[in-house]
Amino acid sequence: MAILPHKSFALPLAALALAASMGARGGETPDRWWAPGEGRVLPAVLDYENDHGTLRTLVVGGPLKTKGHPFFEPLGPNGRACVTCHQPADAMSLSVESVRRQWDRTKGKDPLFAAIDGSNCPTLPQEARDSHSLLLDRGLFRIERPWPVTSFNGRPVTPDFTIDVVRDPNGCNSGPAYGPAAGKISVYRRPRPVANMKYLLAVGFPYDPKQGYALPLDPDDGKPQSGNLMADNRAGNLRLQMEDAASSHLQMLKRLGPAQRKRLQDFELRVFTAMQVSKTGGAVDTLGAKAGPARLRDSQPGALGSIGEPVWSEFAGWEKISPDDAAKLTPRQLAFRQSVARGARVFRDKTFLITDTAGINSRIGFGNPVRNSCVFCHNMSQMGNDVAPGQVDLGTTTLPFADPWDDLPLFRITCTGRPHPHYGRVIYTYDPGFALTSGKCADVGKITLQSMRGLSARAPYFSNGLARDLRGIVDYYERRYSIGYTEQEKQDLVNLMSVL
């Protein structure tokens, strides 16, 4: 049975608190937060409200009994399960709103805040809020990568750059146990959604057009890997991703067994999530629109919008709403739907000069600058992620384009071979990104593009939480590329993203 959007009742605050408490214990109104080991049944259709409307999650073949399921059970000593960081209410990712709520409800004792990566560094006093500020304020988990670079199969990679720690505000990139001298580099990133996976695994090309070489082959089945699973592409298939998460985030003392991996993969391939109802515009699959998670469930992945169904054409029916249909809507609903349709057009058609962006203007490159639109990279029909392996440097983690944050580590990268094509020989970055996987200076700052579904449920955005809300996404692109959006175009894009 789905958890339907609640109606507004004038309940006293104490009654609301009691209802939340009962839900947390598995009462008639289950709490939004899925705690490890609850044994709750995951419905085939599950709805949760957020500030923009109603997010819907579909489980093909559901409902699913979660008792004993490896996605929902704590498998390691820290009490976490996969669901801890991939919450259904947050589009199978994690919002800062949920993080702060759990901190307040549990006084920081939830397994979410495990010292290993739910704090800024395990060496800090774990009871203090400031020790978890990056998770509480920007939704960032600590990700520890080996240095020098090691490939997914454990083989060392000789990097063509050196790395020095310029600033280490949290203590996890210096000292006897942390930092490059100790063979470890800590960066801080948002969790990626575990849903709509068939799109993230789809391979659009047999080669990587950004790099100019053939895609790496999956070590398990020999097929090309999509490269769209993880922020730094350190795991190319679901097995590797699961094992990485189990050993790091769950702190499992032994490897996942074959039966556990099979159940995890089966579940992840059956989950689809997207907005179903806009708080302002109504259902996203009415009056000609064809959006929502059922569309994702039923569509084929990997289609390039420029040669197939255009990206976000799900909302084309709202471009010209007939007078009869318009009469069924309030003026506010009509205006919002028209705005969403315009936003889809702006996303596809408003071109601008893309400059000094590794993964686009180099290595092989489309020219520098190149004129194109948002859909140049966000090009997969129904999803808005990249059909090609999506490692691109938008500047979100690298100076001079990144915001000047002093609570993140700052690294100085020095290229020992060729200089970086856009930054030169010396680069300052909060997160070297894909370079920590490839070992190539030219890949510094590259991050795998995010999928765009369920955005409204999982703020903040970009790998380092740079954009606190949907408007922040638009504003960053405006500053980075001097696009020249009008105020109306900015709002249209925000409204589009709010219904994805």
C-alpha cells in the first residue's frame, strides 16, 4: 500500500510529535526515515511529499519484504545499511533536510553519523555537531581514496601529477594516519541515487568520445562499461560499486557473498523514482504530459535525445494546452505548466559558449569554446544524464570557478607531464575527481554527471553540495558560462527541474 500525500489537518504540535514517534516505531503511520533492520515492507508504489510536490518510487515486482534483505539490514559493525544513505523519501539518495532531522531526533547517535565517513574526520570529537558539519550543512560524506592511484583491480597507477595539501581544516589529509604521506586522500561528496539504474548502466557508444579510446570492459561479463555509476568512475559495474560501499561506508569485515550481491543487484534494477505530482502544477502525466516514474520504468535506456526523442519532451503536451483543457486548471496551474514546457525548450535550445571545460573542450574536444545548450551533456532521453561516459569538469570543485569554501581541504596539483589543457601546470582543487581514478592530470576536477530525476527531493546539488537549491544550479551555470538567462528563463528552468 502506498504512503499517499497527507492532507493538512489542524493537529496540535504534541499530537504531531506523537504520530511521528509512533511511526518511528513502525506504527500505523511509518516514519519517512527507513532505519536499518526495521523489517518494514516496501510497497510497490511509495509516495512522499517534499517542498515541490510528491515524489513517487516504484518497485517492479513489489511489494518487497525488507526483513533480511541486504539493502535494508545492517551488515557491518557501525549499524548502517545501504538504505541509511539511500532513502526512498530522498529519491534513493539523501537530502540535508533528512540528515538534520536525524541528528536532532537521535542527538547525533544515528548510524548515519558513523565516524568513518559521517563525520569530517574520525579523529574529531564525535559528539560535537561541528565534527559533522559537512554532512549536516552540505550533505557530504568523506570519501577516502588511495594515493598513489590504485585501479579497481588493485593494480597501481603511476600518476602524471603530484599532490600537496595546502589546507586541511578537518585533519583527514595530514598527520601520521591520513593524507598523501600515509597513502590516503580524503575528499567530500554527495551520495548518488540508487534508482533508475538501467539508465545509468546503459552504453550509448562503444568508445569514450571525451577521451578518444574504447570503453573499459566489464571484468565480469566482458561488455563495455557505461562509466556513469560513481562520481569518480572508480567502480564500473554494480558488483564493484557494492563491494566498495560495503567495505568503506558499511565497514564490513568480510566481502559480500554471491547471494547478497544478487539480491542487491536485483533490487537496484527494479527501483524507479521521479516526481509524480507538482504542488503547483498537478500530476505530471496529465493533459498531454508523459512524465513520472512509470515512464522511466517502461522506456528504453540509452537513447540519445538529439537523434531520438528530445530530452524532456515528456512535457511537450504542456506547450499548447487547448482552451478546453485550460478551463480545467486554475490560472496558477496553467501558468506553471506553461513555464515547465518553456523550461524544457530553454534546456534544449538556449545555446551558450562552453569554455575551458575538460571532457567537452578537451581531451579530444569539440573546440574551445564550443556553442551548445544544456542538452549537449544532459543528453539521454527520459533521464538527462550523459549517454557517453560522463566525466566533465564544470569547475565546481576547482579554482577559480569553485566557491571559496574554507571548510574543505585544498590540494595543489602539479602536472609532471603535460600541463592541464585549461588550468596550466599548477591546479588548486577541493576534489581532484576522476584524476584519483585515472592518475591523469588532464582529469583533475572531472566529476561524473548526475542523473536529473528526483532532484527536488535530494538537495543540495553537484558533487560537493555547491547549490543549496534548484535556483542555485541555474545560478552556478550562469556565473560559470555567462549564459545570459533572463529572469523568466531561470524560473522556467527551476520549474522544469522541480517536476523531474
